[in-house]
Amino acid sequence: MNKKLLLVAWLGSFALGLIAGCATKPAGSASQPVPAPAASAPATRPPDATDRIKQAAAKPSAPFDGLGWETMFDGKTLAGWRETDFAGRGEVECQSGMILLHMGDPFTGINYTNEIPKMNCEVAFDAMRVNGSDFFCALTFPVGETCCSLIVGGWGGGVVGLSSLDGMDASENESSQYMKFDDGHWYRIRLRVTERKIEAWIDDDKVANVDTTDRRISVRPGDIELSQPFGLASYQTTGAFREVKIRRVYSPDKPAK
């Protein structure tokens, strides 16, 4: 009987201890509600090719200086042009007043099918690199009975020059220079060919001023020969063109006074 009383007393003491322990639980230890994380701003997606094309179409073209310009591209169709028969060429399309030469493997291009002067003419247009890492504009043009090419953004994206002078391409001859080109930005390209001179400009910068007297003028051997006598091409790059115009001239450009 005494053992039973002792056991009951011990159990009662243990229960009281548990109750006391719960009652003396430190204040503030109760769980607090966890605040919800602040909403983060949505990540900004960098523009892709589609975005750049839409944005480019909305940007107005600068006026053309001087008189006598004739349109070579109607802004809607490839009337007067044909796709250059490059192996591995990308799609060529017209949209929103632009000609798009989509990235080829490696070339995509178009040839002008109407008659064009072999000398004493000036060509101008807007060109843009949509995406890619090489030239977005190769303008091949006649120089008398031969042809030459103005390369814009070649050899990794920045080389500008004429191909070829005395057998040396745009990366090797005296016309070679480096310029930085931004994707999605329009550049005004202008080229003038007269009896003894080839001149070219990108925006307001003169990038070629070559005396052709006793020079061997040619295009670089290879696929670009298919662009003769007059063509536009891109290399592993999507290029856009608009406002392609031509006019007759009879002397080198005269610098403004």
C-alpha cells in the first residue's frame, strides 16, 4: 500500500513539474508570422531580332542631300531585284519599307536586275545590322568594266574597306579601318564612283577616298563574285536596308567650305 502511495505521489509531482515548465515558457518565444517576400520587379528581356526590326521600322530615315536621286527599291517588293544564288542563303523578305537579308550560311544577298551606270554615279541607302557578328552590308558596284565591294562590319564585326585594291581585300589595303556598329541602329551608307576615284561615307564620316589611277580594282575571289555587277549582301548576319537610291554625278565630291 505504501508503494502505491509513493508511486501516485511521484506521478503527481512529475505532472506538476510539466505544468510549471509550460507555464514558465519565456515570453516572446511564440512563433511569429513570417512576412511575405517583397514582390520583385519583372526581369527586363533584352531586345531580340524581332524587337529590333519593329523598332527600326518606326525610326524615320534622314533626308538625302542634293538633287537627282532615283529610287531603286519601292519599299514593298523586290521589283527590280532578285535573290543572289548563294549556297546556304537565308530568307530574303520585304516588310515595313525594308529589305531583310536573314542570316545565311554564310551569305544572303540580292542583285539589282535593271541597268545601272558603270561609272559616274552615286548610291546611298540606310543599312542596319539586326543581329550577327560579321558584315551586315557588302555593296558590290561597277567601276568601269570591273567591280568592287564596300564592306561594312566585316572580319568580326568592325572592319570597313574596299575589296579589292591591287588584289588586297578590305582588311589589307589602305582603305581598311575599324568602326563600332550597334545592332538595331541605322547607318547612312553613301558611295560615289567617278573616272579616277572611289569615295564612300558612313553617316558623316568619309571612309574611302581612293585614287583609282593605275590601280587594279576587283572583287574578292569567291562567293561575293555572284553579287556583280550590283548587289547587296550580308555574311552570317541579318542585315536590313531601306531607301536605296541612285543618281548620276560627274566629278568627285567637293568638301563643304
